[in-house]
Amino acid sequence: MTVMSTNQATINQATASQVTIHQGINRRFAGRNDRFADEHLFGDKVFGQKLSGDKAHARRVVILGRSRDEAYSLLTTSLERNGCQLMHCTEFGELSSGLIASASMVFVFVSSFPSAGLFARVGAMIAEVPALSIIPVVEYADQEKAAALLELGCVDYLLAPFSGAQLNALLQRQESALAAEESFVTRSRAGRRLLAMAQRVALASAPILITGETGTGKEMMARYIHRFSAAEDAPFIAVNCAAIPEQMLESLLFGHEKGAFTGATAAQPGKFELANGGTLLLDEIGELPFGLQAKLLRVLQEQKVERLGGHKEIPLNVRIIAATNRDLQVEVAEGRFRSDLMFRLDVLPLHISPLRERKDDVLPLANRLIRKHAPHEQREDLLTQAACDALIAHNWPGNVRELENMLQRALVLRNGLFIQPQDLGLSAPAADITQESAPISSEVSGKAALRASGKWAEYQHVIDTIRRFGGHKTKAAESLGMTPRALRYRLNAMREQGVQITF
């Protein structure tokens, strides 16, 4: 009961809107997709077909819970016909650590379990295997539980009764998420929920508004959505509304005919035309000049564009994605942005949390960026433990862009093979090294006190040396004139003497 009451406030305030969005999209596309369910659900291998790794591992799916209804039957039949290896468990106690680690997905029938035990067990599974996709299967009466499970770290859910096409779409989203891991690296719960929502909104044709601080990866997210929503050869056009002067931006967006203005020596299509059949990203939309906002609104409403100096309307079939680091509601309140344009753009909102709120993503991102900028390196563990600790402790005001710049600099300026905190321009987090008891008792005096103070000075010298080498104990041992094995023995002896060492 404690777990349920803890999550209830979150459900009512933060996640109910997310469930509503999921419901609306499901209802909107159920009819369209059902027409193709019989053709595609049992004919195509949508799950596990495109993976380049161990396909058997990718297809291993666990179905957890007891149910004899149509949803259970449809799920089982569909997964089997899509080549999945199924494991059926009725209780959480039947799940071994090996089974959880080897599975790629776990479908949990929520109605089979009491709320408190369900939340605790699912939370423990996510903590044990963060990359595991846990999919709750819920009925309409249990949607609040679905919201709470999303908060715990589940990235998607099925609302029963569901159609074959909806299950097919979910499996495809899971497959695509694995295939597109290079595009948007995330291991955190917030990041995985964001990707799941991005895959859902990619199914719609309505405009998407991506918000987030500078450097969080808004353009990367736009490209991620484009990958799921458009044909492979469809164009992706990005326009930075803040980097182009107003007099040029109108012509750039809408195009112009020959002679439309001084210097227009030839007709030129605009970005809307060039993006036809694909995606147009309007980056930094909050910086769009007020005079152009009304013209952009008309294009979005009519789905047609007219070149400057032209008289012919050109029909459009363009996915519009807008991105901004500003709060558009504040911009509207202060008269810098049109409210009608905001409502037109903010149909499907996505917010990217800053990196300081996604600490689980820091090291996966760092390792990916190191491979990007140093593909010739043979080792993957270039970051020392102290450097990893420093990266996690940093607040990242510049987000992923700051992280990339810092790692590029460190790869050039490092001394030796490994990257130390000083190479990153960061200081190692202060080690929590304290004495559980005073090293020199007030009753000790004379030579005994001198020996005791010398012993603790020696300990401090060892600690300072390890810090100086960023936690790299092999290099510290060389500097101290001892073997790494001897240093390990020394550190163990120091711990026995009451010194707390956290590296």
C-alpha cells in the first residue's frame, strides 16, 4: 500500500497526461492500422528480423502473469508467429536472474498482481537490468497503474483490448529502438521513456515541438523521429531561425521567383518545397521574427506555400518539427510569440531533460563520443575511474555539446593512454577520506606521538599521490616506488587503521 500511495500523487499530477497522449494516439491509428493487421501481423517477421547480433537472444520474450482472455491469446500467438522464443511465468518468483538477463522483453499482465507487490518487483527488475524492456499489459480500469509503471522506468505499455496492428506497431518500435541506438544514446529512465514517446508521435503527421536546454540534442531527436516517420530516401531539411537575417529568412523558407526582389536573378525553391515528402526542422523557433510568424501559421494551416513574387500555390506534404530552448508560453505572455502559432506547433510536445538530470546517460554518451572522435583507439576503457566520477559529478550547463567538446580536448591533451580528470579540465570529486577515530590520542606523547603523526602523514602522502594520478593506482604505485600489489596491501592496512577510502 505504501508504494501505491507514493505513486498516486505522481499519477494525478505528472503522468496522467502521458497516458492520455498514449490513448489518443492509439485510438487515432487503430482504425488505420487494423486494415493491414491480417496482411502484416502474421506475414512479416517484424521483431528480431533486422538485428545484426544474436537473433535468438533478441527474440527471447517473457510473458508474466495469469490470463485466459483474448489479449493473452493474441499476444502469445503473435509473438510465436514472429519468431520469438516465449517463456511463460505466472509469478515473479519464477523469474531467475539468468532468465531476466537473457530476455529482450517482458510482458506483464498487470491485473494478475496486487499493486504494491507489482511496483516493487518491476522496480527491482529495472534496477537489475536497466536495458530490459518491460511492457505492462493493462485494462482501461488499470491505466493509473500504467502511469505509475512508466514512472518506474517502463518505456511502453499495451492497453487491452488491443488490435493486432497495435501489437505489431509496438514490436516494431522496440526493434527500431535497438536499430537506432547510434542515433540517440540513452540509458536513463527519462531518456528511454522519451524515445518510446518519440516513436509513438512519429506515427502521426501532426507538428511536433521539441523543447530543452541548449546542447541537449534537439536536432538529434528530430532526426530520430524522421528516421521512424519517413521513407529511407525522404529529405530532412533543418533551418536555424536564429542564424538567418529576417529579410533572407522569408525567401529561404518560402522560395522566390525570378525578379521578386533586387538580386533575384533566378527562381529558387524554399525549404518547404525542398522538404516535400520528408521533414522540415525549424530550429530555434522561439527566435522567429514576429512578422514571419503569421506567414508560417498560414502555411501550416493550408499545407500550401507560395513563393515570393509568385502566384501559384504549391501543395505540401511535410512533417514539421519545431525546436526551442525557450518557454513559448512565456514568450506568448510577453508578446514575442503568437499564441495561435504556438498552439499550431505544440500538438505533440517532447521535452528533453538536461544532462544533469540524466546522470545515467553521461558515461554511455562519453564512451560513444570517444569512439566517434578516436576510432583508431584499440581500448574502450580510456576513462579512469576518477575521470568517470568527475564526469558524473559535473553539472553540465552546456549539456551534451559541452561533454563532446570536453572529450575532444581531453583526447588531444592527455598525457599517456588514459584520460584523467585533469585532462578533462575537471577536478576529481573529493574523496570521502576521514578517520573514524583520532589518529593521536590525547594520552599519547613523546616518541609515540611522533611515530603516530608520521604514520598518518605517510597515509596522507599515499592518498594525495593516488589523487594526483586521478585514481590510477598503477601509476600511483610507480610514483611511490612500490608494486601495485604492495599498494593494494597498503590501502587495506590503512582501512584497518580507520581510514575511509572511497576510490
